[in-house]
Amino acid sequence: MVHDGVPGSSGPNYYIPYKDYIKNVASSEIYSTWPDAAIRANVLAIQSFVLNRVFTEWYRNRGYNFTITNSTRYDQSFSYGRTIYEEISQIVDEMFTNYIKREGQIQPLFAQYCDGRKVSCPGWMTQWGSAELAEQGYSTIEILRYYYGSDIYIETAEKIQGVPSSFPGTNLTIGSSGNDVRTIQRQLNSIANTYTAITKLRVDSVYGESTADAVRTFQQIFNLPQTGVVDLATWYQISQLYVAIEKLAAL
């Protein structure tokens, strides 16, 4: 979900499939005539930036009902309905499951960058600078390591899937039912593959004693009040860990 405007503004939100979003941002921010290595480095930075926003649920954890904005003060340039460059579209189709990360970390790198001409951003990648490096013969990974450090790696996602739903607004407890309960049951079952103390649940959309027990165990593991109730804090702890375990989510 992309918000049109700065956080807190009244602009509309757009639901955009992940690949379409990346193609739009890349077409808005870089040039299809740049060397292939520069385009690929920028696509990876764009993907890693937005996937870090998804991974951390940066805006949703702050009460917003969107994933990212189209404000370059905060995020990336996105123009609803703009023309997509074919050369960029083809590269995104090849690379949309890739992202960059640091050695030993799970989350995609928060790959900050700027254009490098209109705006100066020391310590970040500059887009025009990446094009100049590519003209000098730098490869994609060499460009990325030039700006982000030698411990940068290109990772491939095992799968791409939807963003976990945002907090429904009311606590889930014994007697609750519906899609929000189903979401929690499904996510806890995924987490239970790693944290085996959590008992796997029947995904039936009904918040019974077994669901409450699984939630209570999760809360104990992650030092939350052991109420057996999914409040805001528990919801987002489950959501964030689920995204981490499942590797990546779509926008």
C-alpha cells in the first residue's frame, strides 16, 4: 500500500503489486539508457529499501495504514499511472526476488540513496555516481559495495508473499472469530516451525483455548505480558517475526 504524500497527509492510498511498484519507482528515479550494471544496482537498492520498510512494518507500527509513501523526503519516488520503461521492466522481471543485505543479518538492507546531483547524501549511494562507476567498468556488486561496504551480499528470496495484515483495531481474545483470528493462527503455525514450544493450531478462524495458549507461549518467549490476548504489541511482534521467518513480503 503506497500513500500519496508525506506521512499524516490526506492523500489517497494505492494498492500496487510489488513488481509494478518497483518498475514504477525505477522508471521515476533512473534512466533506461544507463549501463546495465547501474540499472541493476539501483533496482536492488530500490527493492531492498522497500523490503526493509515491509520487514519492519515501519509505518504500520506507527499507526498508519500504508506500507510506504511516495515522498522522497521519506521514501521513494512513485507516480501513479506513469509510463514504465521496457528496459527497466525486463530487469525487474529478472531481479524482483533479489535484495541486498549485510553478512549475518536477516533483514533487507535499508539501502538509502539520492540522485547525487540535485541532492548530496554522504554515506549513501548516489544514482548518477552509480552510472559513472558502471561506465568505468564496475559490476553491479562492485557498485553496491563501493557505497554500502564490502560486507554487502545479494540475497534471493525463497518466495514472495503478501504483507501480514495490520492490527484490526480491537484485541483478539477467547470468543473472537474471523479473518483476523485466522491470520494469527496461520502466522503462529509458521513461527512454530522455528519456535517449537508453540503448539501448532487448527486454522479455523475461532479464538479458542488452544489459540490463547499458543499466544501465551509466544508472549512468554518474547517477554510480553502473558495474557493470551492479542493486543497491539503482540499483534505486531507476531507480524514482524512472521515476516522475518518467511524471509520477504510483497508490497
